[in-house]
Amino acid sequence: MTKRRRAQGEGTIFQLPSGKWRAELDLGWIDGKRRRKTATRSTHRECSQWLAEAKRAKQAGGLVSRTPTVAEWFDTYLTEVAAGRVRSSTLSNYRRDFERHIRPALGRHRLDALRPEHLSRFYANKLSAGLSAYSLRYLHAEIRRALTVAVNWGLIARNVAVSVQPPSLPHKEVSPLSVEEARRLLVAARGDRMEARWIIGLSLGLRQSEVLGLWWEDFDLDAATLRVRRQLTRARLAGEKLSFGPLKSARSMRVLPLPAPLVAAMRAHQQRQRRERAALADAWADPRLVFASTTGTPVDHRNDTRAFKALLVAANVRCEEVTTEGGSTRLLPKVRLHDLRHTAATLLLAQGVPARVLMELLGHSQIGVTMNIYSHVMPTQLVQAAGAMEDALWGEGN
């Protein structure tokens, strides 16, 4: 074992019998003991890089004498960093994921001993155990963020999560309603207590959490506009508590024009709610809410989903009655509530609305997200484009 010594305070790099390399940095006397920081890497170059980072961290006062374990660091990160940066519901989800997945599998590793293969094996095991690729990519993002902060604090020299690719997301076909099916759903919703909620879903494509997070102050019915600026979330480790919070990104905040039929539906919904509030007087919980329970409390996401399923049943009962009388209308497919958003997007694209405009309406962060999800509609637009070019170059009058 040959040591390559450096000047005082510069650290040491030497090769182990196994062929790997180790770097040491003397931290000096701490609490009456001589403390050193060490790292083992595959090459001399990696050790040199680690040593350079460690010396910079030492000079900045961010290097500690004992590297915490992954579990210890995540406890610190969630309490001292994430708690001040994310919504309470998001923090609750982080803690749930940490306790359920990260701590049991990775918590025992010392933070600076965590290797890319540990993460790769962790993802493979979770995938084989039935965890979805989407959930694993979410976990990967959490781990990457936590390790980035550890690097900034001088606890480790590099973020190993950057070197690992999480599982790829499978391509998922969306299941929008056709124009005829969407119209039948609106017919079934007439007179429903939440009729305006279903119209918003079909005509604006808002996310469920965005619809349930709407306040009356967000609407200007005279100007026919809606400002989307918050969402209703559920903190899963806080007794399933519902709370209002900001949207996922600044791009999600947007001002949307309202179709005239939606404005009329919102005015009718407002009058209906005023009657309900008058009947309960002071017992009505929250007068700000656009869509509330019969006592004025926020609508739980699960109850909203159940109401949508009941609406589908009602639409198909009506459809069967028409068929019995001699018609030949097909039953509505068993779509998800989120498919109302897909339906709105698909209908807009089919009407020739540019993908860039659709991105703004839906609150997507990037045009690539819009193009990827709704690629099935693009061939229709391409055909329309070809027709427009034909008219431009060879149409009458040319």
C-alpha cells in the first residue's frame, strides 16, 4: 500500500490492496480527538476530485467529522430543508415515501458510501415488487434533490443519483370521449348539483385538484375569465387532511377565457349555492368555495370521483332508454375522471387549436409534455395542414 503524501492540510491519496484508491483529509482536533475524512474510489482521479471538493467544503466550514447515514441525512433534509421549501402535503408525501421505501432499503448506508449500483438495485427490486415506474421516478427525484443538498453542504463530493437512470415510463394511451359522447355527458349532467363542475372539466380541462381548489374570487363572470392559482391537496400522513396550496409550478398559474355556456352554468351554480348557504346560515363552513359539500366544506377527491362515476351511470341509463325506444346510441365507455381533461385537449386540437396554445390552457410546463400526451391527435392536424397547403398553392384563384 503506497501513500502519496501531500503538504500539511492538503490530504493524502493512496492505493489499497484491492486496487481501489482512498483519499484522506485531516480535519484537525475536534472535541479533543483528531478527526479525518476519508473516501474510497475506483481511480486516483476520482479521489483527487473528491479531495478537492472536500477541501473546499472544509474551508467553507461545511465539512463535518462524521458522515451521516442515508437515514440520518434524510431526517435532517426533511426537517431542515424540505420543510421550508415545499407544501405541507408534499412534505407529508416525502416522509411517507422515505419511511416506506427509502429508509428500509438504503437507510443503513453511510452517505458517502452510497453508490450508483445501490440505487440501481433499489429501483429494480421495487419495480419487481410491483411499484410503478411513475412512482419510482418520483422517488428518484426525491433522492436526487436530497443528495444535491448534501453535496452543497459538503457532506459528500458528488451526487450519485445523477449517474443512475430511473425506469422509463411506459407509453400510456389516453382515453378521451368523442364529441358525441361528451355532449351526452353534458345532457346527463343537466340539473346536477355539480353540473358546472363537469362543464369546467370538459371545456377547460382543469385538473381535479385545480377544480376543487377554486374560490369565487378566482372568477370574473362579467369578463368571462377564470384565474387558476391554487389546488386542493390531501396530506396523507396528517390524517388525510385537506388543505389549499399553490400549484405545482408557475406555469400552472393561468388566466382562462370562459365559453358563454360555462358562464351561464356558473351563474346558475352560484344561485343554487346561495340558496344552500341561506338554508344553513352560519353553519355553512367556507363561503369562498365554488364547489363544496352540502355543508360548505371542501369536496374530497374520492367523493368527487364517485360522483363522476354516478354521472356516467346516469348517462348510460339515459342511453339505454333511448335505445329501447328505437335508437342505436352506444353506451359511454368507462373513462376516468382525469379523461375529462384529455377530452378537452383532444377536442381543442381537433378544432385546429395550436399545441402551444393548448399547453398554456392546460398549464403544462413544456410543449414536449403536450406533444407527447396528445400525439394521437397530431395526424389529424397534419392532414388539415396538407389541405391548407393545397388550398394555398393550388386552390381556386391561384
